Amino acid sequence: MGLAVLVLAALSLVTVAVEAQQPPRSLLLAYGNVSAIGAEGGNVTGLVATLNEAINLTEAGQYDNAVGLALSILNQAPALARQVEQRRLIEAVAYVALGALAVGALTLLYLRHRELVGSLWLRFRGGDRVTLGGGRARGFLTDSEILAVLTGLVIVFAVFLAAHSLTGVEATQFSAIGLLGPGGRIGGYPTSVAVNQTINLYVLVYNHMNRPIWFVVYIYVTNNTTPPPLPGSPLLTYQRILLSNETWVAPLSLRLNETGDFRLVGELWMYNPLNLTLTYTGEYVQLWVNATGG
Amino acid sequence: MTVNQLVEVVSREAGLPRSWVAYEVYLMWKRGELNIEHEPLENAVMFLASVDGVWYWVTLAITLASLAVVMLVKGGPLMPIRYLLGAVSVLFMPGYSIVEALYPRGDELAPLERLALSIGLSLAVVPLVGLILNYTPWGIRLIPIVISNTALTIALLTVAALRKARYASTPKDCFT
């Protein structure tokens, strides 16, 4: 890049200051298995933690230990996959049973509601005095208009529920990367800093891919406006496997030791869980910072 | 004439089961065609322990069930129940509890007005809860939202129950 940039801290356990090396094949295979089990609804929290530990070991150069962890996961995976399959079957049966029970209970309630409500009411209010009323309705669930509105709501709810269960439509899959200010919140970003002044930011990654995903964040500092993915080696690499719906916030500190306008770019990559190749997600964040001589 | 006597007479003359007649009398009371009166209840405890207080316990149970389901159910066959109770606790219960607290007697508003106001007030109040949460250290997240919404609903339901109890402890002549 031709820029003199000094990096202060290596920010988290899974951050490395060089371009990410290709992880061991067994680790990628273990990730693929765990991601597939997670996609089927299995609880893979512990396995993902182990995989992240293996990634850390890989970055620390302890490949043998990392491969050992990956192999242990590969040994556990088939049994866990079978458990998930059995659980899905049980859930399907439970769905049908619950639905049948609900329909049966509602039908019975509808057929016997006069006897049920009448006798209960007579038991509790039988001794009260009856007089002519003023004609002002007080019932909520006995009012025909209310019941019409409720029927409408039930129909809409039932249609959505049926469509959801028949088509198996899942939530939109996406991932996201964000840059947070020094306070760990959106805003307060530095726009102008002195040379050698520390810039403290946070990188945020969010996984909404409905399965565990191995994310890799490349941090570049450049002074050109080339659209990502940027060529060359990144200044920093963060990587971690995130569970579905998990958010990861990692601190980022750096200093610029030259004056000028610099562009801090964070690119979000991921290991595709299906073909285990590193793929650019198309998402990035950037921050322009002016480094002044003062 | 008591309810029992009325039901007995109509049941005998019409040849219908007592429970059916009781159900029709119940509907006539709900439509405002009949009044059902009993001795004034002395205090709020008696009100909550009486059949009139069942309303409070049922709405409280729905609110607490929503809280439990939202906190505990993260997937599986109970998810539709989470959707349903979650929607009720956000879109209906806060406004309903306000309406009940403001109009505790029961016949001040038509049922449809009560429903419309319940939904409308819920839509107005819940964002305000979010606005307040935004300025707290907890922020707008699931658990603070659920807890504050539940606490607000229970507080308003309790106010409504106390006002209903006060009404129930007053001789009805005061309101005629």
C-alpha cells in the first residue's frame, strides 16, 4: 500500500496481524459439519466454542492441537446429527399432537359452551338479584362485533401460520458488518486525528444466516477509492465462527504516522459452509480519517 | 328475584336445561338487558377473592404467561404460542389495562370501542416505553422491553382492579 501505518494492538484473541493463513482441512471440515448441524436446529454452542479455540490455536501456530480439536469434533458430529434428526421427528409429532389437541379442545368448548358457561355462572352468581338493565353492553368476548374482529385476526394468523409451516419459508439470510465509535456505539467517529494519535474503534459482525458461519474480517488502510474487495494484504485480520443470530464486537486500535486523508476499510468475508471456500460477502464498512501534522 | 329463581322458572316453563337458560341470562346481562346485583364487597381483598375478581387473575395469568413464553421458548413446537402471546402482550394488553383503569365500571364504553382503544393505546404506549428505555443503561433490548412492558401492564391492571373494587364496594344507588 505504500503507507506507513503503525498498528498498536492486536485486539482480541482471534486477531492476527498478517493475512490469514489457510486453515487446516480438518478444521474446515469440522466447521462444515457443525454449521450443517446448526442449520438443522442442533445446539452447537459448545462445538462452535471449540472451533473458535482451534482457530486461535491455528493463529498461534499450534496446528497439531488445532487439528486434534477438529478431529474430536468430526468424531462427535455424526452422533449429534442423528440426535438432531430424531429431535426434528419428535417435534413434528409434537406439532401434530398439539394441533389436534387444540382443535379438539376448541371443538369441545364450542359444542358444550352453553352448559359449561351456564352452570359455572349459575354456581357463582345464582344468588344475585336480577333487575332490568339499562341496555348498555358490558361483555367483551360475548359481543358479536368483537367476535367478528377476533375471527378475522384468527383467520389472518392461521393463514400465515399455515403458509409458514407448509412452505418452510425461513427468515431472510444475511450477514452484517459495522464500525462502532470509541464508545462502542454508533457515532462519535474520529474524522481528523493527529499523526500518531491512537484511534479507538470497534468492529461489529452479525450473523443472520440461520446457521453458524466462520467470518473473516480484513482491515485495510488506504488512500485510494478503489471499491472492495481491495487488492493486497490486509493490515489486520479478525476471524471467528458466530452462532446464528450472534453479534461479535471486537476492539480495533491503530495510529497513522503520516499526514493525509486515509480510508479505513473493513471487508467481511466468510467460509462458505457448503463448499468451504473463503468468499467475499459483498459487505464492507469504511471511515475516512484526516491525519494532520499537529 | 334471584338468578336461580329466574332460571328455575324459565327452565320449567320452556322445558330447557337450567344451564342453557343460565347461559341466556348471562348473555342478556352482558348485553345490558339485565342487571345482576349483589351485596357490596367490603374491600379490595374481598373483591379479588370474589367471582368479580376473576377478571384480574385471568389477565394477570395471560400477562405472566406471555412473559414466561417469550423468555423461555426459543424454538420448537411452542413457537406459535410465543408469537400469539407476544403479539397480545405488545399490541393489546398495555392499552387494555389502561382502558380498564380509566373505565373500571364496564359499561361506560361499548365493547368495540374498548377493543379499538385497547389496540390504539397499546400502539401509543409501547413506543413510549421504548423511548424511556433508550435513555436507561439497559437500552432497547428484548429482556428490558419484555420486563418493562409486563411491569407496566401489571401495574395498570392492579390500578384497574383497585378501582373496580372501589366501585364494587359502593352501593349501586350512588351511580343511578
